[in-house]
Amino acid sequence: MGKLASMEARSCWFVRPRAVELRHDGVPDLRPGQVRVRTSFSGISGGTEMLAYRGELDPDLAVDESIGALGGTFTYPFRYGYSCVGVVEESRADVPAGALVFSFQPHQDVFVAGADAVVELGDVDARQATLFPLVETALQISIDAAPHTGEPIVVFGLGAVGLLTAVLLRRAGARVFAVEVTPWRRQVAASVGIEAVDPALLAAALEAAGHSGGVPVAVEVTGNPAALEQALGVLAHEGEALVASWFGTKPVTLPLGADFHRRRLTIRSTQVSTIPARLSHRWDADRRRRVTLDLLGELPLAELATHTFAFERASDAYAAIDSGEVGLMHAALGYT
């Protein structure tokens, strides 16, 4: 008989579409090179995580092959989440007890991780730090977009990742045209200096700015396949549409006829799990994490960290995101 775990954690399990519940799981004993962390907050992703919540992912798909804490597949029941921020309770590594850290872990109130799987945060707001993976994703999108000073880029979708992407592209010198269907999200964008328009007004905005011939790059971050079709329509000759959304099992129908073909348009995915081979001589995961950590203190994260739900109310948190609650840019679970 195997050795029983000496400590238990409460963790959040996805048990069927649109249903989560808290369960008790064993916490392994600490080994050399590891830390035990008491979670303060864990962030909920409005993208991939909501696909998992809604049952819109292939159940045979591996949860995440690049994150050791996320094993198994999307067959119910499974644990998920990848944004825990907490305090080191005990350490058998170089990370000191009492340090505030981030780690890619499922939603749970205590966990054990290798020292190489945590990021020491220093003097960073713990709630805002749950946006770490979204900032890193936006950073990768902006790197893939390769903006040039003064050049126009259209960003479709101003959820948390889309808005962070727009901010980073503007910081890099791009002329950002943002598109968002939801009026209150456009207002949030305006509060951080990003002007956004309704999709129906985009063509007029581009024409007024002298870009009626299209733009070289469009970034799709909506989660809505229909937006990708509009993104293709605003590209200039040999333009590129970067797809940041993971559509899961949603069908995607695109007009790839004469216009797409003759204008030599490109559709390319942008994804944070890996570093593009063409950039591997300049970027690696460690460098990107360091830059992300710096950005936590530079980006307007307070405007995005809008909602915190008690861990015991995890079901309410997911339901609020799923229903598109007005004003909810990013939700996190709080642990006491």
C-alpha cells in the first residue's frame, strides 16, 4: 500500500460542462529542491479555461504537455487552471519561506512545486500577479506581430489578453486600431489609452486614418471564429492574420477563395506554450518570463483585475464569466 499524503488540499475540479466542485486531494511531502506554497489568489482564464468549463475541448486532448502540474486529458472530471499566486510556507530549495511566488498550477489552496516551477514576484500586488500568464501571452503575441514604429495593426477583441496585447503593441510603436463589440469593454480600453471602435465602424476608421488599402497585420483575440473573417478583410496585399484565439471544437469557416488567394494572405497562429523557431536565437522561456515579471509593474493591471470571488464560490465565478457579466475583465479566486 502506498504512503498516505500527510496534508490535504482543496482543489477545483471540472466535473461536467458548466459545473465545477471543490474536492480534497493529497499534498505530497516536500522533497529537496521543492517548496510548499499556500495560495493567496488564482486567476481564471477567460479563453482556454472557459472552453474547458463549457466542454468545448476534445476530451482526448492532453491538458497541457508543457506544464508538469497539468497532466491528464480534458475528459471529465479533471483539474485545471494555471495561475496561482501564493506565499512559500516551507522550502527545501533556494526560494525562501515567506516569498510571494507565481506558479502554473490548478486552482487549489496549497501545492508543492519544484523551485524551477515558481517565479519569485518581489514587491508585486498578489491579486494583479494572477494576470502573469495573460501578460506573458500578450507579450508573445506582440513579439509574433513584430510591430514597426508608426505601422498600423488591428487588434480584434479586447478581453484581458486582447487589451494587454493592444497596450504592448502601442508601447512598441505600432498605430493600434482596436475592435470590440462590447461598449463597456471599449470604455475600459479608453481608460488605459486604447481607442476602440465597434466592428461596423472599423472600415471608416481605417479610411479616415489613410489605411483604406488595408493593414499589414491583424491580430484576432476574440474567441469568435467570425471575427477572423473580418480580420482577413482588412489586410493589405500579403498581409498576415495572427490568430491568438483557441477555438476548441468550434467550427471555423473562412472565405479562402480568389481574394485570399490572389492577395497572398497569411493566417498564422500565435501561441505561448513554445518559442517560435525563428526567434529561438533571441528569445527563450526564461527571458520571456523575466520580461513578463518586469511588465507586471509597468502595465495598467489594476484596471483589469476587476473581480475576486471566494474560493468556495468558484461556481459563481465561472458562471459570471460565462454569462459575460458587465464590467468583468478578469476574475480570480481568493483564498483565506
